[in-house]
Amino acid sequence: MPSEEQDRLPVLPGTLDLIVLRSLFTMGPQHAYAIATRLQQVSEDLLQLNQGTLYPALVRLEQGGRIKGVWRRTESNREAKFYSITKAGEKALADETVRWRRMSNLVEKLLSEET
């Protein structure tokens, strides 16, 4: 029987930014731990992001103007950087969603073809 580790899915190249943008669009401003926790919950533990994966993506998105970070206190009174999606991020999310759906539909079509 496969272990839980084997069942987890790797983040496909080019999808992490899309996933993070969608999460912030849906949930509003969040800190990194909340983003990672939410993605793990939504994926039913198939996707687990560690700091080495998530933080570079947040930095890249912030430097690209797709998200904006502001330091605030969490509910547990800790300082954390809360990220929110920008207008440029919303446009990128819309564009990348269309591109991803086209690509995933193409892959599904190719996989379902009889050879």
C-alpha cells in the first residue's frame, strides 16, 4: 500500500504562482503559513508546501507587482507579513487561469486518445 508521502503531489513548474494568486484572490490577505495551510486543506493533504518552496514564490510575486506584503500582527499576536493580490496580480491570475485550462484540456485530450 502506498504511503502518504508517495500520495503527495509535487508542485508542477509554473503552477505555484497561479495557486498562490488564486488563494489570495479567494481568501483575501493572508500570511505565508495561512496560505500553505489552506492549500494543504483544499488539496486534502496531497499538496504540502514547505518554506523553501513557498517563500521564493511570494518574493517573486511581490517583486513582480502581483502581490503586496504588509507587516501586521496575527491573531496569536505575532508579527507576520500579510500578502494581498494587486490589480496586476488579478490580471495575471485571469490570464494564467485561461492558459492553464487550455493546457490541461489539451493534456487530457491527448491522454484520452486511443492509440
